Amino acid sequence: RDKTRYCLRRLQQGFGGFNLSEITLRVVQQFMDERLESVSKGTVQREVSTLRAILYKSYREGLLEKPPRVPKFKRLKSRTRWITPEEEECLVKAAAPHLAPIIRLALNTGGRRSELLGLDWRYVDMKNRRLTFIDTKNGEDRTLRMTDAAFMVLVAMGPKSSGPVFIYKDRPMKGIKTSYNRARKNAGLEDVRFHDLRHTFASRLVQGGVPLYDVMQMM
């Protein structure tokens, strides 16, 4: 149920402004390409399968003259890309000033892009070194104990009592796709997706001896 709710929320964001007849193969393919920049193929496959079910139900109920052809792809083997400390430094140095703290925090919290951009100072407890991601992918809040590196990133930013943590030109940041793509290209790390920073966090925990169950809970 939680996965379906998450799929519907993403589909609403991607197609909420469209009429049914406007959801063409090209539009769906563009949605898939954009989503693959930040999530796994398995996630995109679930979202597109949900969309396909909606379109065919619309067709059966006479709301669509003909359902569009929806792209299909086979699931690839799980992607295991993570970055080394040296690659991390290259990526951060190549990043714009507003992006570098997001990269650092992603590597030290395992936060998804949407979770980081939605982070508010109200949910950052500097005294007890804890932060909370609100309404995460599974619909629940997730509280993490900060690493020293994560704590120092937030200290350098200047903690506040409330308001979005990440802002650009005095406005909450809504997306980082362009700036992140530029940073990874300039760093020579074009194969490193933003989601791989989350993989790196998990990998470093395991390498540091953290039990897998604890890693799962933190993720």
C-alpha cells in the first residue's frame, strides 16, 4: 500500500497537468528518463506499471479511445556503484557552492534527494546531533544520529530555528539536476548518479562494521 501511494504521488507530480489523451509514448519516455536520474530502474518500472494500469482502466471505462504504448524494459542487475573518498573530494570541488553541502550531507546521512531538499531546520536537533526526514518514501518519518561530518556541514551552514535547510537565492531549492550533472561531468564522474551517494553511505556503514539490520533501519 505504501509503495502504491508513493507511485501515485510521483505520477501525480509527473502527469498531473495532462489530459489522458496527452499522455503519449514520448511523454512517458521523458518521465522515465528523468526519474532514472535519481532512482533505480526497479522503482521506475513500478511507477510505469502503475501508470499503465491507470491508462488501461481509463480505456475500459471509455475515458480513452486507445491506451498509449508504454515503454518496457528488463530489470538490470542491481547497481553497486559507490564512490571513494578521493572521488568524493573531486565531486565536491567540482560542485557549485549551493550544491556541495547537499552532496556532503547525502554521503553522511543516506538521504534521498527529495528528503534532503525537503529538510527543514525545525527537524535538525543540533544539540543532540539528530535530524529527521519527514514523510519519506515509505510514508514514515526517519530520524538519524548525525555523523561528525554531517554535523560539521550543518554547523558551517549556520543553523536556524526553522525554514528550509537548503536555499538558493533566498528561495527553497526545488531541484539540483542541472547543477549535479554539471558537477559530475566536471569531476569526470559522469557515471555517478545522485542516488549512488546513498549507496555510498550504506557501503561505508557496512565497511565500518555496522550490522546489516542497523544499516537497513538507518536507510
